[in-house]
Amino acid sequence: STAQIGVTGLAVMGSNLARNFARNGFTVAVHNRTAAKTRALVAEHGDEGTFVAAESAKEFVDALERPRRLIVMVKAGEPTDAVIDEFAPLLEPGDVIIDGGNAHFEDTRRRERQLRERGIHFVGVGISGGEEGALLGPSIMPGGSAESYASLGPLLEKIAAKAADGTPCTSHIGPDGAGHFVKMVHNGIEYADMQLIAEAYHLLRDVAGYSPARIAETFRAWNRGRLDSYLIEITAEVLAHTDAATGRPFVDVVADAAEQKGTGRWTVQIALDLGVPVSGIAEAVFARSVSGHAALRAASAELAGPRATPLSGAEADAFAAQVEQALYASKIVSYTQGFHQIRAGSEQYEWGVDPGAVAALWRGGCIIRAAFLDRIKAAYDARPDLPSLLSDAGFAGEIAAAQDDWRAVLVAAVRQGIPVPAFAASLAYYDALRAERLPAALTQGQRDFFGAHTYRRTDREGSFHTLWSGDRSEVSTD
Ligand code: NDP
């Protein structure tokens, strides 16, 4: 037993993760249900470090130093349970099973509970960065016990991406499902970021009248400013790309129906359960859904509405500058909502998640990495109990400066018939939070009218009901 870590499940993610460990000087035991993949990995990349190829589960387990650390990188869901069932009987108390797949955090909680009874640590780890990240340094979100992090953390810190200041993009998120929960919210924020960028593109195309190449340049310029991020960078690459077959902009030959694997949907489902308004993420999930309803869209093509008339010259450029403001302000709102969900999950499940540490480990390796995350980290470092990112003076000030343009962009979108659900939801959230009075008072009145659901008053403690079908006098219901 010589291997410090083992990886079972050697599709793209598992292979690249195993290679990352090997390249960082760890001896890595490798295993896959179909042994040919194990042999292929060692044949192709054996020279990158020290691999111990294991054909059977027993060989794999025997190859590992104790306490054993074995990473499962198989398809999420039943295959993960099947692999755990196969390995758990071969392990001893104190060993650590790490699930690096995209598991639902409730599954992680269940697995952790079951394995804990047998003395085995189960660590659900969210990994972001795709194939390339797995190989060159992902952002890693480990849950599980503090004890398991003491054993596993140093290895993860070695293979994780490093932020600009050199800090590894990983830290212990909290017990049981905390890591997978935070990874889920990461993906939700990723959906919102992508949708906001898509809406900005749509406006630059149809309202500013810019070509895809010109929009690519615009995104490149934005990427040198406060929007500096991986997603803005790749947006410019995609927009600048020309389709080889037709010579047309690539973005014009791709079918406009966005697909999804489900983590964005989970984020919204869980947010609904926790009662957290993640309206920007929800609109992003629904926008993909709308795009995919081909028959519905075809049947609606003749519906009345304005046709966008593009601006030109200085007017177009001035509008583009306003879109940057709208994008930035909406992005602040998305992160505000995402961090609210992390806080709510942490409270519900008693995880003690440090939001500043989450912002810190998203600074490198993951899909939503952005210069902006340094600012979020600083906001939480200055005030760990910050009730909302919008209550940070820095962000509030930036939104205050952006809001006139943000509103102007929405007005233009509405006038010209361009759908901007995520921009609109973000502004509505902002305005709702700052409203002195919300029409929720009327909603409470209606609920009391039809269902005797009672209401509270602004001027007195207690709960009340009006006898709507009687003499309309008020009774105390305490
Ligand atoms: P896949 O999700 O395609 O899974 C393929 C692997 O699962 C193969 O090694 C396969 O073995 C194994 N497997 C499937 N069913 C079983 C089973 N019943 N018993 C044993 N092994 C089984 O691989 P990826 O590398 O794409 O992803 C791995 C995990 O990482 C997934 O949970 C994914 O969601 C997650 N992830 C993926 C990212 C990505 O960018 N792709 C990013 C972050 C996380 P065999 O070769 O024998 O078929």
C-alpha cells in the first residue's frame, strides 16, 4: 500500500484529476469498472507521475495508504451508490470516501449518514472547472467532517487552482452536504451570469445594431474592467468565431435552444424550499426552457409587437456603455441572491459556511471565476454578518451609480420588444428591497378575505382577522 490517493471512475474528469494528483507528486491508485480505461490512462500518461493501476476493487483498496482516501468520479446518482456499495465493505473505520461527482446535496447527506455509522468518512466534494480545470487546477468545494478535511485538505490544496494572490481555491466548506450545496449554488450563479451576458449580447445586437465581431470587441474591452471574468472572456471568443462551413458568424449558425443538465434547476428547487428569492437564477433556468420550446415559439411567431430599430454611431456606443452598467448591476444582484441561498442553506443545515471563504475559492479554477469575487471576499471579511451583499457600502455605491443606465436599458428593451428576463428580475428585486411599502399588504388582505389566513398590523403586535362576510369588524386571533 503505497498510494496516497485513489481515483475510481476514469472518464474525462476522473482521468484528469488522477493526472493532476500525479503531476503534483502524489502516488495515485487508479481504477475503473471497465479495466481497459485504467490501462489506457497509464499507457498514455504514465510518464506524468506515479500511478498504481488496479484491476479489481480489492486491488485498488489494498494499494491505498491508511487511512485510505479514495475519490469516486462516476456518473452521479445510482452509479455513485453502486460504487459506494462495492467499496464500503472493503474499507476500515477512519477511511475516507470522496464523491467528486455532481451529486445532489441531499444524496450526499444520506450517504454521509449511512457511512458514518460504519466509521467511514464520506466527503461530498463539488468540483468546478470542467475537464481542463480537473487537469490544471479546479475550484474544489469539500464538505464532510473536519477530521476528514485534515487528512484530505493538504492534497486538495496542492491540486486546486490558485487565486492571483497564490491562495489555493479550496477550503473546508462545512459538514456533510455543504460542499455539494455550495457547488450547486455556484452552478445556479453560472446560469444567471450566462443569461445576463446573453441578454447584453441580444441588446448590443438588436438595439445597438452591432455585429458579432464588434460585440466580441466590446466584451474584450469590458473584460479589462470590473467585469473581468472567465465567462466574459470566452463570450468574446465565441462571438469572434467564424463558422468554417459557411463563413458566417458562428453564433448565427448555432440552433438557439439552450440545454441544461439540471444543477441550475436544483438551485431553484432548493431555493423555493428554503424560501430564498433567487429570481435571477430562476429566470435564467426558465429562459433556457423557453428557448427549447420550438413548437410554442413557432406558433407564436406572428404575435404583435415592436420590431427593434437599431441605433447607430455615437448613440449606439452610448447605449453599449449603458448595457455594461446594467450587466454589472444585475450581476451584483445575482451574487447577492446566490449568497443569500448559501447563508439560508447553512442556517437550515447548521453548516457554519463562511461566505467570504466561498467567494475566495471561486476566484480561480471555476466557471464563474471573476475579479469581482475579490470584492465579495473583502465585503464579507470586513463584515462576516453582512445581511446582504447589497448592504455592503461599496456594492451599494456602484449600483447607485449604475441604476439610471440600468433602468434606461430596461426601458429600451421593453420599447423594442427584446426579452430581458434576468435584467428585469434583478432590477425588480433591487426595487422591491428598497421599497418603503410593498403591495404585500394587499395580498395579506386578500388572503384574509378568502381564507381567514390572518394578518399582522403595522401599529400593534399580534395577529388579526377581519370578519369579511360579517360586519367587517376586526378580531384578534392570538
Ligand atoms: P461520466 O459522468 O460520463 O461517468 C462515466 C464514468 O462512470 C466511467 O468511469 C464509468 O465507468 C463510470 N460508471 C458509470 N456507471 C457505473 C457503475 N454503475 N459502476 C461503476 N462505474 C460506473 O464521467 P465524467 O468524467 O464526465 O464525470 C464524472 C463525474 O464528475 C460526474 O458525476 C459529473 O457530473 C461530474 N462532473 C463533471 C464535469 C464535467 O465537466 N464533465 C465537471 C464537474 C463534475 P465505465 O468506463 O466502466 O463505463
